[in-house]
Amino acid sequence: MSTAPAPAPTRREQLLAIAAGLFAEKGFKNTTVRDIADAAGILSGSLYHHFDSKESMVDEILSSFQEELFAAYDAVLASDDDARTKIERAVRLSFAAIDRHRHEVAIFQNDADYLLGFERFGYLADRNAQSRDVWLTLLTEGVRSGALRDDLDVELTYRFIRDTVWVAVKWYRPGGKLTHDDVAAQYLTILLDGIATDRG
């Protein structure tokens, strides 16, 4: 049974993809509306038929990406998997997000602090807090279940995971020697062999 081809992206989606690439490469502050319009082969004024500002563009880019990411995290938390499997799934889906949404991840990593200066981006702080809660929940469950060492500092471990996983967007490239699954597997070996109670 053949599957129907994916629908072609709309012009709006094309413009968002172009903007995301420029924001990731040049930084949000350094990218102008004219840069986006030039890359899209249109006049700057034409861009305003689709978006009222570049802030609206980055807002749509980040909010849709984060909705997808946190829905995936919520599914992990709600699953009946054991604690170690949940941690493995969360790490793997994080690397999958870097693979599929490299530009969105890079924008968040590079520009979130700046964007938080705008009232409309207050939800980014909420997402940061939500991310912390996800990982502290997973790690606390891991300690409580005996999957992780009982002397583990879960706050410090959360920071380690956050900083080592997401910084990979700076060097990981889709289509390279290692797939995102390969990278996730190596990270999990380093992480869990260092803190798991069962080293066998």
C-alpha cells in the first residue's frame, strides 16, 4: 500500500524555513527583514503580507518546535517504561530534535536570553522551567527506583545533561558520519555507565 506524498510546503512555511536558517546562522539580532526577503527572492514589503515582523517569525518558529518537543517529553513521562528507559528515550528524542530541527535548537541556544527581553517571549522562561522539571522528575525517579546511584546530585546531573546534549547542535550535522541515534547511544553509554548502579 503506497503512502500519499507529503504536501508541498506553503509559501508561509517556506519563508519560515528561510528565516530559521538565517536566524540560526547569523543570529536573530543580526538578521534583517531585508535579509530574509532577499534570500526568499521577494521584496521586503512582500514579506509583510505574511508576517508583521521578524519577531512574529521567530515566535512561530520557536513556539511550534517547543510544542512538539515537550509533547514528546510528556509522552515519555506518562509512559509505563522503567526509569532507565525513560531517561534513554528522553536523551534520544533530544538528539532527534537536534537532527530534525537544528535551526530551531540553534536559535533557542543562541538567542533565548535576548528574546526574553520581549514580553511576548516570556513563555521561553516557562519552557526552561518545564525542561528542568522533566529532567529532575526522570532523574529523581531513577534514584528512587534504584536505577541510578542514591548519592546522585540530581540538580547537577540535570545541568550536565542539559549542557552536554544541547550544545551538540554546534557541531552535529545531519548526514554526517554519525547519525543522531549513534550520537545519542554514545552519550547514553557515557552518562549511564557513569551513574547507573548496574555496571554489568
